Amino acid sequence: MPDDARARQRTGTGLGLLLALVLGAVLLTALPHQGEREGGACTPHRVASWSADSRLTGEFARYGDDAARSDDWTGGDGTHSVRLPDGRVLWLFSDTYLGQVHGPPNPVGESYAWRDTSAPLVRNSAVVMRGGRLQSTLPAPLFPDPAPNQWRWPVAARVEPRSPGSSEKVVRVLLWVRTAGQSPWIYGVPTATEVATLSLPDLKVESVVKVVDQSLVPDPSRRILFGTTLVEKGGWTYVYGGDDGQAASRPASSAYVARVPEGRLGEPAAWRYWSGSGWGLGPRPLSGTQVGSAFSVVRTGGTYVLFTMATGTAGLTTVTSYWACSPTGPWHGPTRNFSPSLPTAGVAAYNPQVHPELSGDGRLVLSYDVNWLETTGASASINADVTLYRPRFVTVRLARAQ
């Protein structure tokens, strides 16, 4: 096992604490260009209310604690999901613990379920849900390492035609490729964005294509990885991404967006990037935006709503939102914040992700991940209390901002 892999297995951290490094970055009010403003009923939006979704949070606890198998999911972060044509929901995770969960009580006497220190840690996993109940873990890792000292983290996904106009559907999964590195890149140097194609209904990996190669960009903090979130609209897939400016101690990271015709996510030549005034071959930051690499965008009516962590120390606990009338902005906000529950002191919330396939009736289902702020001893802490490395969920209701 490479030294980097051993180090990551000791810490038990993946996308989680990488994203914790950028929690302080926020989306700022954009400059006055109008981007690709859409017609229709675009109105200012804010979070009107939120409440803990104990059912979904409890379902992942139930499944993770089930000791019937030794090769299935017991915890992970980087939570994304996509609904399949047959009604199932595919959940995608970055660094993931497999194995069995024991107790409680745990070895230090606390009333938490625990896993032993030999529990396998893999770079990614996928779990299948049917009828609101998690059923099985696909063979993990689902996406093998592309090269020594490199790994793949799955992010956003969608079901689309195999090719434009085709009646056959496939699942396309965006992947972040990272390469082992030194400080400040202790969670990997951003390297490339790939797109994997999964067959339906059996969810077999057919191919993986590199769509955005960043390995030749000299400054790693300016390398862009796409796929933290995506929005479908009018025959296009809008794919959002960010750089790792925060990892290099810059004030904040920048946000970007690309668009791809439906059915062509896996074709590098089909990708076009927002330049500030149109779509071209060179990505430019969304004007006035500074975000971490973990944010989520959802379209509700004619309005786009973006969720990210708040600024400063509040970013360790607090989610905020912004709104826009087009996928490119300009963005407005922040609007009303909310602070979801954390299991214990000393942990952070990160990676707020909306799950449209579970939303409806005027509500949004949003997940967030939790992990220790410090890497020292994190693996032992996560193993001693398995609730610290599993997604939690809230239900959010939006209202017109005044």
C-alpha cells in the first residue's frame, strides 16, 4: 500500500477534511453583469424554515450498523445521489469505511456503536436504495484508482441518453481525480475531472473518460475540478466546479460553470465554459463568486438557489444560501442562515448537498457531512463513534425573500 494510502487510512478522512479546509470560503454578491438571465418567474428566495430529517439520517445509521456483511458501507462522506429510471436511488460516497460495526458500548465505554481499527477504507463506494430503504453496497471501490498514488472521488451524477436522442439511458458520474501530495495538499493535488458511464439497470462501469485535464496547470491552487453539483435545464447539463485556492491559503476559492448538451457528458469536445459573457473553451470564474469546492445548486421554478457553508468560524457549523435568475448568476445574498445539529463538540459540518430526487411539495432535502476538525487521531475517533462519518439530513423550505 503506498505511504499516502496508509496515511489516509490512519486519518480516516477523505473529501471530508479537504472540504473542511475551504469552509470559510463563501459566495459573494456578484458584479452587475446579467449572465444568461432566463425569462419566467424568477424571484428572490431565502430559507424560510428547516428541520432535522430523522428518518433519512436514521436509515443510514440502520444500514451502517447492520453487521450481516463484512464488505458493505459503514460510513463515508462526499454524499451525492441520483434517481434511477426504475425508482431506485444510487448514493455515491468518497472515502468510505467498509466492514462491520459493533456495540454499543464501545471499547472506551461510550454508548456508541464502533468499528475496529482493521476496518477497510476505500476511496469511493455506491449504495443502492429502494423505497426509502438502503439495500446493498456495490463492490467497492466502484471506481478503481487511475494510477499509483492517485484516486477517484465521485461527485454529482445524472441519468441521460447514451447519446443525443437515444432511447437508451445510462448513468453518468462525475469523478474528481487527485494525486498524493505534500502540505498544503495533504488530501491530494487536484488533477482531473472524469466522467464514468454506468450501464442500466445493472450499474456496471462501462468506461471512464477524462474530460478536463488539469495536470499541466503549474499552480495546483488554480486547477479546477467540475462536478460538485449540476443542474439540468433546456437540454443542457450545467456542471459547477471550483478551484483549490483555499488549500493554498488564498482568501477563498472561485466558482465555475460548464454546460454540456444532454447525452454528451462523456465527450470532452462537447464541454463549454462560462467566460463571463458567453460560452467558450476557457473557463473563467463566475463574476463576484468565491466559494469552497463543496456547494450545491438547485433550480426551483425560475430561480436558482445555491447552498454553501457560511463565512468565518460560522462556516464550521452554519449553512447559508444565495439566489440567481440564471445558472451563471449574478448571485445575490447571503440570505437566512441555519445551523444543523452536530453530534459532538470539535466536529465540523461540510458539503451541503441538495437531493432533488427526494424533494417535493415545496421542500428540499439537504444532506451535510460531519468529521473531526483535526486529523491527528481522527481514524481512532471515527472508529470509536461511527456516527461521526455518516451523512445527516435536513428538510428545508424556501420562501420569497422580502
